[in-house]
Amino acid sequence: MKKIHHIIKGKLMLGAAILAGAALFVSCEKFLDVQPTNALVADNPISDERSAQAAVIAVYTELKTFQSYVELFGTMPGDNVEFVGSLTQFVELDNLAFSVTNPAIVPAYRSGYTLINRANWVIVEVPKVPTTYDFPEATKNHILGEAYFLRAFAYFNLGRTWGGVQLQLTPTTDLKSVGNLKRSTLADTYTRVKDDLTEAERLLKEEDATTRDRAQKSSVRALRARVHLYAGEWAEAEQYASQVIANTAKFELVQPYGEFFKGPFLTKESVFEVNFTSTISILTYGAGNWWKWTPSAVKSGGSFEYRPTNEIIGLLNDAGKVGNRNALLKNSSAGTYVGLYHTTDATADVPANTDPFYAIRLAELYLIRAEARAKKTPTDLPGAIADLNVIRARAGVPDFATTTDAQTVIRAIEEERRIEFAFEGHRWYDLVRTGRAVEVLGVGENYQRFPLPIADVLSDEGLDGENNPGY
């Protein structure tokens, strides 16, 4: 267990430190004066291909912000990373003491719905634009497919972070147009995600050989494999993972492990990547924030506030389990730090903030399929072990021994995921979805979902003034 957890109980236990942090990041928000997150405004009308493309690019732009929070949430509350600074939002996440005004949780929730509302504008308005020689049906459909994929991506991450959420499927510019929208169950939220992915796969053009940072049929199938895994639908998770793995013309594991993160980006292991430019920074939460991971002894300006825990350092130095994945860690006079990511900025005189988020990579599809094979009825343990050994072989680790005990295989897959994606935003979500968060982190079930922002709870009639249990 990485720390002693001080869980905040009750709906409105807001200490002075929390209020001070909120003032810095929420600008003295007056809760009762704020409209709910789902009342958002579209910027420009969609009337032709140019405006349609601009509209879908606006969805991708919001994805950069939303994904930065998702990566943070998947990393900081787990047992691989600890925060040694003083900012409220990170202290709460690290100590599993989530508050209803957390300065990261609140904007993350709103960013998710901003993304959804932008996607909704594309989904509703693009079909109204006349089909012309300059804007053919295939192009319109592809733009729509991207919007459905991005909406599915947002709802999936909202669901696994907050539980069942309000399913807003039409664009809105005013609160009154939303109506009394009730929260859905998590199962219904995942059903919505799967429906959107079905539509996205139907609408998107056939796969091309190089695109990895915009929606493709393969990225749809990969996300669908992940959704089915979370939903406990093992046969479907195996099916969709297999479709991506089988596309060997486009995808293969990069050799050795560390080369995948060194660039150039968009390698053959990358299924869906969220990329940035030097002019589009990603707040203070995302992959490009090298300074939080890096000691000043290594690079001037490094604050070294995000640190690998002693437990993960020990695990990543176990050659028999890790192999060449020990490249994730480097040593300095200030201590061991995460040195494999953020390579764009690590040697630059001026930080470029261009490191991508590796939202889905091929290694995950192998481990999704391995877990699905080990958990389905009847189990396919030889197939699960074969997939596990593909990942171990790439890392230079000996094969996992054959066994007929499913739980042994399942636990081995869990540990492999912890190592393979050590700092990529999977660990917290993995422990929650498998029911292992209580045992590993000591966090009760009521605190495995983040709280809804108090402003939304108080101002949105559809929420009936109710937050997630425990808040």
C-alpha cells in the first residue's frame, strides 16, 4: 500500500487548503450562479466541408485537455506515483481524498462535456449540409464517424471515472434546452459508448497505413475492446482486440520497448495517439509537463514533484520481471525519476511540450485479449499465456510458465499491465475495475468514483442534488 489514506467523508467537508486551491484554479466560483456543465455553446455554424472539418478539429482540440486529465487520474491515485509538492489538486489525488471542489476534478468533468457537446454539434449539423462535388457523402460520413468516436471516448472515460453519467446526445447553447436529464447507470453509459462506436466504425473510411492521431476503424475497434473489458464482456473484448492485432500491415510492437517512446511519434505500435505542437500546451497535467517528473539536477526548471514510488522502483529493477523496461527509470543526485517519457523536452533548451499521449497502443490489445481469454467461460489459458508472453518477449523477459490455474494467470496479467503501462494512466482504473482497489490501495468502494462538481450538483435539476455515495 503506497500511503495512509485520509478519506474525506461527507458531502461538503471543505478545509481551508481546499478552498485556497480552488480560488487559484476556479476563480472564486459562485456555485449557485454556475450553469451545469452540459449547457455549452457552439462557436461557429457548419455549412460546408471547411466548417465541418474545423468543427471536428475543435473536438480533437478539447480531447487534448480532457485526455490530460484522464492520464492524471489514471496515474496519481494509484501505487506507482506519488506527489511531493503542495498543490491541493495533486495532494488530494495522491491521498485518495477527492473533494467536490478539487481543482483538477472539476475542470476535467467539464472538459468531458465540452468535448461531447462539440461532437454533438458535428453529429447533428453535418448531415444537414448538402452533399456536393466538393463535399461528397464519403467525406461527410468520415467526419461524422470521427465525432461518434470522440463522443464515445469521452463518455467511456466519464463513466469509468465518475460512474454512470448524464447522456447528452444533442447540442445545446442554453440550459433550458437540456431539460431534466437524469444520470444513467454505468451499464447504460457503456451501452451508449458501444452504440457510438458501432456507428463510428460504419461511417469511417477504410483504414489508411499511417494515420494514428485521428479516428480510424482500428482505433474504434481498439477502444471497443477496452470498453468490453471494463464491462466484463470477455468474448467481445477478445474479438475486437484480435481484429486490431491481426492488422499486421499497420501494427507491430516496436523493438526494443524503450524505442517506442523516443520518437518519431506515430510508430507502428501506436493505435491512437493524442499529439501536441509547441504552440498548444496541455495545461499542467499532461505528458508534456516534463518539469514535474524531472529533477532540476537533470534539467533546469525541473520540480520533480511526480515521483515513482519505492514499490514501483523495486519492481522496475527486477530484471526477471521487467527486462529492458527498466529504461523507464533513470537515476540522478536527487533520486530515481521517470526518464523515458517526455523525451522531446528532456534535451531541449526551450521546452516544446510536444510529447504525445499514447492513448491506445498495440501492447494493450495483447493484454486485453490475454485477460479476456483467462476470464471467459470456458477459459483459454494457453491463449492467454501466449499473449502475455508476446509482451514479455518484447521486453526480454522469460516466458511465463504454463499453468492450469486461471487466477495465477489473471494476477500475472495484472502485474504485466502495471509494468508495461507504469506511468501511462492505467493503474488506478485497472485496480478499480477489477475490484482490487480495496486490497491494494485500502480505499473503500464509496471512494473509487470521483465526486461530481458541487456546482453541477446544486444547479442541475437532473442531478436532484445528489452526488456519488460518500460525497
